[in-house]
Amino acid sequence: MVNRGWVPKSWEHDLQTLIKSAPPNPKQPDVVTGIVQPSESPSAVVPDNVPDRLEFHWIDVPNLVRAHNRGCL
């Protein structure tokens, strides 16, 4: 699963340089670099997750894994 909502500002220059220097090559596998993020605690203004309806408003790793293992995600 990928949460695309946050990327360190420091990566912006590296990404632009990579895009300009290396056009896509379908013969090479893609490499994905990421950051492992544990569950988070929602603030008071964030609604509760409703895993049974696949509504996730904040990262809740155990319930995301359960939904994935049920084939829902």
C-alpha cells in the first residue's frame, strides 16, 4: 500500500534530476523507495476509521492488514 500524501521536500531536486537523466526503460524493473510508517493516532478533528466499510482516514496498520488479507484492498 502506498500513501502518496507525503514526500520529503528534500527529494524534489533528486526526482527532477532523475527524470531528466533517465528516461523510462521497460526492460528494467522499477525501483520504489519509501518510508515505513507505523500506525498513527488521529487528531480530534479526524473521523474514526470504519474498516468494515473500507473507510480509512488515518493509518491504522492492523486494520489495513486485516482488510488486505480479506481481499478487500
